[in-house]
Amino acid sequence: MAEMSDWGFPKGNLAQALRKILHPLLTDHEVEAIVVCLFAHLLIENKLNGLLYRWLKQDAPSSDNNDVTAKAEDALWKNIVKMDFAKKWSLVEPFFEIHFPSQAAHMWKLNDTRNELFHGRAIGGATFQGRPISEEKTVEDIFLAAQFLSEKLDKFEEMVDAPHAHAERWSKRLVELGERLL
């Protein structure tokens, strides 16, 4: 006999048992599709969190006291994570869509699908680009959209960092040439 949890469910099957109680009409395939959608969105949100953190931290004043700087950086991270997705994306979107317009449009579509799922409005009938997420092709499209967005967010971060990288390179070169820095 299987070992039971404190609630009387077979151990290792608690999530599945609770899901069948909460949403008994969902098939295992639909649950897996939902998980892929949520993980795709999580991938993008984590990428966005890191981008905002590094972008804002890059030019932030620091202290000679490393503890104070670390505390400020920790507070910055915590505040970014607390922001809702739409606010985070709204900060980046105007600059991102200049270079990656089609991927920028996919961001909102991916978020709309995530909202349908997460907020329970269409847990069994959620769609992406007008197609049900229960279709294999739709799950694939969600995954690919998240991958392309992730790739373009990395490229965008390189673009944001480029002036700093150039300045650092020129600073080193001036030192090598014995020139004073301002």
C-alpha cells in the first residue's frame, strides 16, 4: 500500500489528486499544456527581471561601503520582482519594439494567455493567437515564442550594455596610452 500524506492522499500524487478535485474536467494533456504556458511566461518574466535589474543597477550610484551597496541592490531586486508583469514590460517595450517589433507583439499575446490561465477565466479554453492551447501546434508556438523572446531580450540587453562596454574598453585603452581620464 502506498504511503499516505497527512491529508490522506497517496504520497507523490498530491498535486494530481488536488488538481482532479479542483478541475476534474481537465485532461492530463491540458494540464501539461497549461504547465508549458506558465513556464514559458515564467522564463520571460525572469529574463525581464534580470534585464531591468542590470539596466537600472548599471548607472546607479554606489557607496564605498559594500554592505550599503549590497543592501541597495537587494532592495532594487525585490522591488522589480514585486512589480506586475505589465509594468515591467511597459518600461522595456518602447525601446525593445524599435528593434524587435514582431517579438514585442508576441509578449502581450503570451501574457494574455498566461492571464487567462492564471486568473482562471479560461482554464480549459485558454488560447494563444486565437488557437486553443490544448492543440499540439499551439503549445509548440507558445514555446517557440518564449524562446524567441528570450533570445531577443538577451540581444536587447547587449544593446543596452554596449555604450558601457565601449566606454570601459576606451578607458582601458587610454590608461594603456598613458592618457589621463577625466
